[in-house]
Amino acid sequence: MRSMDKIWQIKQRAIQANSDCKNDEFFCSSNRKCISKMQLCDGERQCPGGEDEELDTCDALGLCAFKCEGYYGKAMCVRERWLCDDTPDCLNKEDESIAVCEQHRRCVV
Ligand SMILES: [Ca+2]
Ligand SMILES: [Ca+2]
């Protein structure tokens, strides 16, 4: 595990300890509410500030198969199953590009 991930997890744990969130919940700091961890990095913003879709968060959880410029004007995390699914998730459709898909398939096969 990279040290950044560790720091993030410790930070999350500290936040969680100070909130009423359960172990399987994520704390949205923007509205101080808990959401299910299942809703982390699912492409939908449950936290008003979008913390549940932040690159750092998703990356620390190991959910990023690919990173690119997203629709919210910042870097986004593309999940494995969103790569080459014929639906552009990146602003510049990078996740559906031939180069990326070829590399992706080589990894999967
Ligand atoms: Ca979400
Ligand atoms: Ca896609």
C-alpha cells in the first residue's frame, strides 16, 4: 500500500470516529451526512461537495482503473467497468479511445 493511501485511510478513520457514520458508511464533510460506502466512486455525487467522487478518495480505495479529465472540471477516476463500455466517461472520451482499450484488454486477458 502506498503511503498516501495510508494517510487517507487514517484521515477517513479519524473523521469517521468524530461522526455518527457506521463502518460501512462514508462521511460527507460538505453536509456532515453519512452515505453508504457502496455509493463511493459510483459516478453519482451523493455528497453536495462531491467528496464521494473525488479522485483522491477513489484512488485511495483502489477503485481507479484510469484517470482523466472529468465533467466536473477536475480529474476523475474511471472505474474498471467503465473503461471501453461504449459510454464516454472522460471529458475527451479518453476512456473509450483505441489506445486505452487496447492496453486495458491486454491487462485483462
Ligand atoms: Ca457517489
Ligand atoms: Ca466509458
